[in-house]
Amino acid sequence: MRRTVNALVLGNGSSGRWAAELLRREGHAVAVLDGNDAWPGGDWDLCVTSPGVPLSHPWQVAARAARVKVISELQLGASRWKGRMLAVTGSKGKSSVVKLVADALNLAGIPAIPCGNFGKPLCEVVLSCEPEAWAIVEVSSFQMETTDDFHPEAAAILNLQEDHLDRHGSVEVYHGLKRKLLAGAKITVVADAAWDECLAGSYFDNDILRSNGEIAAGLLSAAGLDRDRIAAGFKAFEPLPHRMQRIAEISGVRYVDDSKATSLAALAAGVEMCGGPVRLIAGGLAKGDDPASVIPRLRSFVRKAYLIGRCAEHFFEAWRNAFPCELCGTLERAAVAASSEAAAGETVLLSPGAASFDQFPGYGARGDAFAGFVRRMHQSRRVTGVLPLDGSL
């Protein structure tokens, strides 16, 4: 039996609330800091931090000064989870792979719960799920800042881009936090084209996401699925919306909704995943990143950028000497312009690299609007090779 401790939880979001609940159910004394709460002083045995609280936050600074051990909610939950675990990290595609792996295991009759940075916090899973299930954990660099004891059955890094430098300070630190996940895993899974036969006919059977599909297959194999059951999982997979979601292919032009890409790093990763010429729709409410920083990653792929939203002129000034750009203002005008100029073999990609709140209530509404514009532009045309506009392939 664990000794009773005085625990302080940093942050009262979903992760913080479930960490506090888990500790209270174990009989520990728990206090929670939220909002503008000041460091309370006193003697604390443990701090559990939410992923939204960076190392530079005054709470974390005060904890280190008081020599209080700080761990992530992820580490707390993992230390209490009695079942088996797979973990996924990377700059782009994590949630889709976590969902695929969990869905495929459940389809095969093996209980699995998507959790961590996507789905339920791991502490909630500990309290609400039977340990016979597999925990399929999406892990973020924010969580790994304060995680040093995490041992999944198998783990994978999907890809590494430049992201979250405002929090981590350098790309080396960011990549190091991602790679840290692999140190504690029993098995490291990498992309392997030997799994390609399992991907045929699935959402991952295209150039955009193939390597992520190969990694997902490797994780499923590590969990005990054979090739037939892995292939069945891919065939039945329903992808998450607005994450490199191919919504249509019309006259040889692909239309892809990546509205979830609200940072320039995610935008650049989306462009690269297309693997060919791109008509890029970008813009919205900028997050402060320098749009010129991604030019080296865009130049080889972007045939033209169609710019929307509040930061359209900012992106235009940064990019106009690197590739053609057009100020469109609204998403509808951009979709019409890109569609009218796109040629067979090209991709019209909505990957904004910015938040949506200047013109839409959220990235989901922005992606839905894009799909609606594509549908209306082409519903009266007699075309061949049209794929369903709901993302199913």
C-alpha cells in the first residue's frame, strides 16, 4: 500500500481533474492550482502537472525551488495502469494512428482505449477501464517535459517537424522530448514497407499517409494481431475529420481537408505529405510564427497559395517571392480559384497554418465549409472518378 502523500496538482483542466481524482481515491491529500492561483507554500511530497503548464511557469519554477518532485499526469496514470500499453508521438498524424490502432484492436475482439493527448486522460482510463484493455496513448512533447518513467509495450515516432519552439526553445529540445519516449519502450516501431499489402484499399493507401499506416501496422503486430486482422482493421477504419482527409478526387485533382493544421509547422508537414504539386489554401488568425521560416519546405511543392483570413497579407508578403500567391480573403473564393486553376495530378489542400476564429467558430467548421464548397462547385458537373465527400474511400 502506498504511503499517504501531500500532492499538488498544477492545472484544473481535464488532465488535472483526473489526476486529482485518482490521487484522492487512493487516499492522498490533494490541492489543485488553477488560473491565477499563487504558489501556496507549505510541504508537498509531489506535484502532478497538466501538459498546458510549461517548465517556465511560476508554479513549476517554485516547485523546483522547493525541491518538490514534478511529474506529468501521463506518468502518474502510467504508474497506476495495470494493463498493456502502446504509445505514439510525432509532429503530425498522431491522433489518426491512435484511433486506427484502437479501432483495429477492438474489431479483433481485443479491448483498447485511445487516450493521452487524444481521447481520455490516462488517469481517467485507470479509474474507468478494466486492465485487460490495451491503452493506446498519444504522447505530446508537452507531456514528456515532466515524464521520466514511462514504459509502453511498444512506441513509435511518426515524423519530426519543427514545432512548438515557442515552448521548447529549440528544435533540438523538441526532437529530444519526442525521442525520449522510445527510451522506455520495450519495442521501437518504425515505418516498414513490408506492411504495404495490409494497406490496400484503406484510408492509408495513398502517398499522403502511407508511412504512418506502416507504423500503425507495426504497432498492431506488436499487440499480437496477424496480417489478416491488421488488414481488416485498415479496411474498416473511419478517419478522423479535418486531418489530411481526402474529401474528393475530381478529374484527377485531389481535394484534401487539413483544417486541423493551425500552425505553420503542421501546414508544412501537410504540404510535404501530399508528395506532389499543391494548390495551397492558407491563412486565418495567425499564431505569431514567421511564415518565411517554412519557405524551404514549401517551395518544391506549392504551385500557388490562395490566402484567406486576417493574416492573408502577412503570408502574402512573406511568400510572394518564393511562389505565386493570391489574396482571396474568404475560403469560398480561395476554393473556387484553386479549383479553377488546378490540373490533373495536383492537390487542392486546405492547410491553413493559422487558427480559424477570425472567420469560423473552429477548425471543424472551417473544414466542413471547404467540403461544402467543393460539393457545390461540382455537383452540377458530370465528372468521373468522384470520391465520396464525407472522407470515406
